[in-house]
Amino acid sequence: MRQRREELGLSQEDLAARLRISVRAYGNWERGLVKEWTDRKLLALAEALEMSERQCFWLFRVMVDRDPPPTWRAAEENRLPDDPAQRDYLCDYAALMEAVPYPSFLVDHRWDVALTNSAFDKLFQSVRPHPTALPDDNFLRFVLFHPDAAAVLEDHEPAWCVPLLARFATALAGAPDDEGLRSIRQEVARDPFMEAAYRYGVPHWLSTHGADAAEQDGAVRTVRHPDPGWGLVRCRMVAESSRMLDAMGLTRMTLILSAPQGLPAGPVRPGQGYPHQQGARLRAVPSLGD
């Protein structure tokens, strides 16, 4: 990997910008410190390193001992931006995100993750490998399908799954021919619980709470940080964009970690937890009596 990069006369910063990841993350890739090499990561790497079909074949063989997907072709909108100004912007934006102490990541309209910072990686460091649902690969798939999602995202079903399913339904209605969104819809259909939540739970939830409840910006959630110094902690989701990010179809999501209003600031001590509101726990699928 390093040899090919140097053959192209590229720095680690250049490759990080092409891959839309931080320089630190690319350095880990080059040193082999990767939790799991997914097809998406390897194909993005092959494209960033301008590899031929034969070189891509050997990249897969060396890294994961299998052939690359024979029918995969990068969608035009998934390609790295050709505009040098956009590439430079992403490189500098990665440095900006890395300076933020809170988990932060860039996503597109399919929830494909384009860039994460170290705080994001630390929050999800205990997540086990998964072929399609890693948090730094596609955040929606992670929330819906990864078995470890509930261990990090507190009140996983009502606070995370249902609002994201509601937003997904809106996105799919607006772009019914989008192959990426249709692929996620097929995965939802194959999961009986998620299919029931999508068909019945989401409409019931929206009729009860209103469409604004599905908005990500400003939403307050709870996460369980693997660092015992944080533990169970409140977070506010902040969605931001810019002229350049809009042009690339990207939105930045940041999870601002803090104590709930009325409680002392700082992380929750292990075993202490936050007091939960009384009343029935919101369910994705209403009972027959609802």
C-alpha cells in the first residue's frame, strides 16, 4: 500500500483526502491496524491508489484471501470528487473534525459514512466486525442490523431505530430509484422485526409524536461509552453542513456528550446511570390494543 502510494507521488494526506478519512485513520490502514477489511473499504482503496484490475485482484487476495466482487461498479455519485478544491477541502475538514473532542462523522443521503474522527472511533471501538453494518461504513445499517448497536446506543429501539427508520422512509419516498436506498429497504424486508417496525411502527410513532420528532438535529439521545470515565452519557445530535459539503452531498453529524439537564456536569460514574422517566417504554410496533 505504501509502495503504491509512493509510486503515485502521493502523501498520506493526499490518500486520506481521496478516501474521505482522517490522516490518522489512513495511517492505521497503511500499518494494517484495521478491525475488518470490508469490500467497500478495499474497493475505495483500490480506486484511490489508481489500481488496475489485476492490482485490485491481488489487493483482495493479500488482505482478505478472496476475489473482489466481480460485478461491482462504483456509482458516479460515490466516486471521489474530481474537483481538486473539494479534495483539499475534505483534507482540511478532516483536520477540523479531528480537533473536535466529541464523536463526529460525515454521511451522505444513504447514511454511507465518508469521514469519522478519533472520538467517533473510540465510541464504537468495542463493536465487533460485520460485513455490511459497521458504524464507520453505513450508520443506518449499523443502527438497524448490527448486534452490538444496542450495547452502545441506549434505548436502542425507540430512540435510535424508529427515528432513523422514519427518516429512511422519507428519503426512499423522495428517491425511489436510488439503488443504495433500495438495497437497505430489501435488508429491512428480510428482517421480520424491522419490517414490522417500518410498516406499522413508524406510522404509529409519527402520528403520536409528529414528523419533527424524526429530525436528527437537536435530538437528545443516550450512549454508553466504552471508556468507564464516561459510561452512560447523554448526547445531543448536531447536524451541520456547508456550501462545500452540500456540493458533495454530505452532512456532518456530531454527538455532543454531556450530562442531562438538572444533573451535575461530567460523565456518569460506573453503575450510577441516569434516572429514567416513569411510564411505559415506547415500542416500535404498537400492541393490538393501541
